[in-house]
Amino acid sequence: MKLDRFASRKGFTLIEIMIVILVLVALIGIAWPNWMKARELARTRACVSNLREIETAKEHWAMEQKKSVGEEVALSDLVPAFIKSWPACPSGGTYDPQPVGTDPTCTEPDHKLP
């Protein structure tokens, strides 16, 4: 019985490996933008949650100190009495508590309280 010299070899050919790599690159190309969008959406939601926390602390401070609408709020007024530590924006923005009766802001343009 004579065996073909290439019949006993096992493994993948270069073409098969290239096709697999091409398919993987196509899948990554499709998934990458969606992943980036989901990551930014999560950062935005975390920032909005931080803004709500600041607003709640500001309201509690104003009620306790009998402050009226429009009075300035300092960071030292809220930390550590009403917020354990000042939160950080996940996208690198900075928070401004704003006066009583107005929403706190973030320097990132899309991060706003609804």
C-alpha cells in the first residue's frame, strides 16, 4: 500500500488561516464602534448619577442651613458632611455645584441632568 506523501500531513493551509483572520477582523470591525458607543454611554450615565448626588447633597445642605434659592454653594459646604468625597467625572470633566435651585454642571458637553 503506497501512501501519498502529503496525505498524512495534518494542519491548516495558509489560505485557511488567512480566511479565519479575515473573518475575525471583519467581526472586530463591526463590534468596535458599538463597544465604544456603549462605553461612552456608560460614562455619561455615571456622570449624570454623580450630578444627581451633588444636587441631592446641595438640597440637604440648603434645607439644613435655611438657605434660599440663588445662594452660592461651596465645595467645603458639601464635603464631607453631605457627600463623603467629591465625585470625579468618568470622562475627565469637572463638576460645578452651582447656586441653590440650579442644576450642577459638568464641563463635558453631553453630561447634563435631564
